Amino acid sequence: MAVQRRRLVAVTREVSPAFAACELTHLAREPIDVRVARQQHAAYVALLEELRCAVEHLPAEPSLPDSVFVEDAAVVVDELAVITRPGAASRRGETASVAAALARHRPLARIEAPATLDGGDVLRIGRRLFAGLSSRTSRDGVDQLAALLAPFGYAVEGVELDGCLHLKTAVTEVAEGTVIINPAWIGRARFAAYEQIEVDADEPFAANALRVAGDGTDGDTVVVPAAFPRTADRLAAHGLRVRTVDVAEIAKAEGGVTCCSILLAASAAQP
Ligand code: CIR
């Protein structure tokens, strides 16, 4: 008999009307059409629903340009949601509404000032969490996360990265024990315990892929931006079920497919 997994909740947020004023670190500013970004985001949300996530869609935050990137506001494990203190000052107002949404699912803890941490820097693989020491995440932030999660048996390790915004720009988990990685931005050695699939050389941002766990009847699905067909083919060649979604307008704001949602298993009390 198939093992039913607990339903996945996906917290998302509507694209802000101020999206074009987003933070940019490694990309040059290009005109962003908020209407197109909203359409692409709606298709992303529809795909999560098709993959049987229970989507909790927060209203737009008109004064917070980057607030669609909810991933950065929290790190969620089964036992706890850690509300972050984002590295960009312009993004710190994003956490209150995400905390309110997550409080319905998990006890909350917080990263305290002056430490900073962006959720995009935290990759959880089982009970091991890798935390990018990026321009957004401080050593203090990693240490606080480690102290908050240690009582639940999670180990947190800081990882240096180079040339990209967040750890999960460079590496994400696509199946149990398998990562997609761009070795130009992150050392392979730290992930030696896992099978590594390398991005296509022409698709450096393809290392940010979103794994949506199957529900016991279905296997997992890996969501990849439509702009990266060669890497999508590589993942499919490894036997993974891949879906693509066009997020080109969102990518102009230096965001990818993991950044636009927080996925968490519904708590046992929930359907
Ligand atoms: C920022 O610079 O903060 C946003 N423009 C992009 C954040 C993308 N988030 C992520 O990769 N987790």
C-alpha cells in the first residue's frame, strides 16, 4: 500500500506593484513588466496547486518590492518555523505577515538583530542544513539558526559561496540524496555525500530547482524555469519527473522557483 504523505502547504504572495524597484546584486537592472510577472507567478501557483499543494496566497505588499520572494522570510522544519532577519534592510518588513501565516502551522522562533539570514541561503537535506555565508546571511545568523534547531536534532553548517546571491542559487536538492549544482558558484566537496547533477554550462541559474514531494500515489516533481531546457532534460534523464514554468520576468529580479514559495508539510492536526 502506498504511504500517504502529509499534505504540503505552499505559502506564496502576490507580486508587489512595486516589484520593479527590487533589490539587485549580481544582475543589471532591466525593465520589469509587473503585469507579466503577475501572470507568470499565477501560472507558478497554479502548478503548485496541480501538484496537490494547499496554497495559502498572501495579498500583495504594495510598499515591499521583493515580497513575492517569501522563501527568504523563514526557514521551516517539521518542529519549528524560524522567522529570519533578511540581510537587505528593504526586505525586513516582509517577515511580519509571513510569521502570521506560519504561526497557524508551527511554533515560531526568530533570528535576532544584529544577525541576518535569508531563507534562500538555507538548504535542508534531511537533518542536515547548509547555510550560505552570502552577502545576506551573517555568521551570527547561521549560529543562531544552528542553536534554534539543534534541540530537534538538526545540524547546521555554514558554506562559503562566490558569485551568486544565495546558496540555493547554486545548489538545491532534486531527489532524495541528489542535488543539482553549479560548481562555478559553490564547491562540490561540501556536497560529496550526495549524487550531483551539474547544470548545463549555458544555464547557470538552473541550479535553483524546486522539489515538490509526491503524495504517496505520485512521485516527486522537480519544477524548473522554462528558460533552462537543457538542464531540465538532464534531470529527466536521471529519471526525475520535471515540470517547467516560465518565470522570465521574475528572474529579472534575481529570483527563481524556490524563492516564490515556502513549502511545509501540513501539521498532523490538519487534513
Ligand atoms: C533580492 O535581491 O533580495 C531579491 N531581488 C531576490 C531574492 C530572491 N530570493 C531567493 O533567491 N531566495
